[in-house]
Amino acid sequence: MDAVIENALIQRLTHALPRSARQLNGVRESDAELVRLPGGLVLALTTDAIAEEIETGLYAEPELIGWMTVLVNASDLAAVGAEPLGILLNQTLTPDLDGRFLDALQNGIAQAAEACRLPVLGGDTNFGRRLQVAVAAVGTVEGEPITRLGCRPGDRLFASDLLGLGGAYALARLSGDTATADSLDYRPQPRLAEGRLIRRHASCCMDTSDGAIPTLDELMRLNDVGFRIEPSLSAILDPAALAVCAAAGLPEWTLLAGPHGEFELIFTVPQSSHRLFLHEARMIGWRPVELGFVEEGSGLGLPSPEGHRVIDTLRVRNLFTEVNGDVRAYVSQLLSLDRAGPTAGVIRTGLRR
């Protein structure tokens, strides 16, 4: 049984389900499902719902709910380098839903659909006790898609933009600091164009929907490698997120912990493609953030004043579930993890060596 709680649940839910012989990816091997069609075109499919985010109050504003409903699915398409085709929209509405709220919700969906170039092809509408909004997104890939598999020691590690804003937003919103959450103006942008460029050069890719550390942990497990972050954390973290972190008295690395992310892409580029990739990124006006490199062994090394420390990514990844979503307990446990290492600044890794 997988030690990651989420992975163990996925394994339990899927182990007896039939899969298509045309499917290119195994379970958990890519952000979108990949199916080879007759003629060679690859269909990329994904579906995600905004349900617990509404229930917990993480997404409270109707336009943000609508925007994220589309964006979380567009991010999965971006992570496999797909060209967007369209979405199917499934909405469960409460009978007493305020008309202004509904209009703002639909406006958020429409804005995101236009920004992501994902027209609404159809869908379904239902009524129930709780508001839920879900999308199934479809895209296409000509040639080979990129998946979570394929990175090797020596590859360079990148993010599509600065990290940490999703973690800072979740910390503020779920702890009841509405003013700080609103000041962050959290609205992730689609990375579809970047994803198509990544597909041409990178060796693996995954989005940071659950936070950067859970993303890196999953890539380490799938590829049997480790990662080393080279720049200072302040150089790869969003300045607004750093301000929230400082005000809360938290170590900077906790902004990477999740369980909610910024929906950027984390990917690896072989050294042989490094310079050409950066040149083509500049040509489309994009400046990816270089994080470090892939190394042999396992574990995530983060910079610290004493040298690199190895983060217990398994513990971090399971933590929010283990504390049943209690934000104060979660923060307390992160701080305990931070203090757990010896003076050399090392926290033991949860990965096998």
C-alpha cells in the first residue's frame, strides 16, 4: 500500500476499474488522461470539481469559484502540453441561490473559459443541498504528450512562475483572515501556451495544484530521483506570499507545503535542451523560474543558512489529512517539523533510499 494517503485512496478506488487499451498513461502518471485516437492524434481529458473548496470557504467569492472551476482543468491540460478544445460544465445549484451570486458565478466561468480558450460545449444542471461546480475538459496533442515520467539526474528543474501564493492564500482564507486573503488577489492564470513549449523540450511535467512539495514528492516517487533547490527560497517565492509568511512568523519553506497550490507547472529539462528552451521561452515573453536540478537517490533538498536540508516530503504531504483539515494544527505540525532537524538543518526524508 502506498504510504501517501491520497495515493492509497486512488489505488483502492481504481484497481478494479477497466482501462482503455488506447490509454497512454497509467494511474497517476499524468495530470490529464491521454488516449491515442485512430490516425495518431492524442486526446487529453480531465475532470475536476469545486466542492470542498466551497464547503471550507477556501473559495467564497462567486467569480473566483467560476474562474477556478475552469482553471483547475485547464492546468491539467497545460501539464500535458495539450491544445484546448472545450469543456463540459456540470452545475449543482441550491434552490435558494441568490441571483446576483449566480450571475457572478457564471461570469467567472465565462471569463476563464475565454482566457483558457475552452468554449463551453455543453453540460448538465442539477439542484441539491450544496453548491458544486465541475468541468470535464478536452484537449488534443499532435505527437507525443508530456507526462510525469521521464526526468533523469542532471536535468534542470523549473517552475512556470514564482511559487507560494496558493499556500499563502489558503493560510489566510482558512484561518479567517479575509482581508489578507482578498489583498492577495488570488487568480491563477492559464499556462497552456507555456505547456505546449514545455512539451517540446521537457522530460516531465506536473502542476502544483496541491502545492510545490506534494508535486515534487510525486515526481520523485514516480521517477525514483531526488531534487535539489539551488536559489534562495526568497528568489523563487512570490513577494506577496513572503509577506504573509513573515507576518505569520512561519519559515519560508512552508509556503511550498500545500495542501493548496498556485497552479503553476513544475517541470524538468535535459541539459542538452536547456539553452534552446530558455531562448524559445524568451521569444514568447515568458521567464520560467529555474529551481535547481534532478539528482540521484531520493529526497528534496532545500537551501538553508547551514546548507541544504532534506525535507520529509511524505510527512508534509500527508499532514493536512492527518489533522483533518485543522489549519491551526497543520501550522503547528509544520513548525514542529521545522524544529525537528539537528543543528545542521536536516529533516529526515520520508522517501526510501
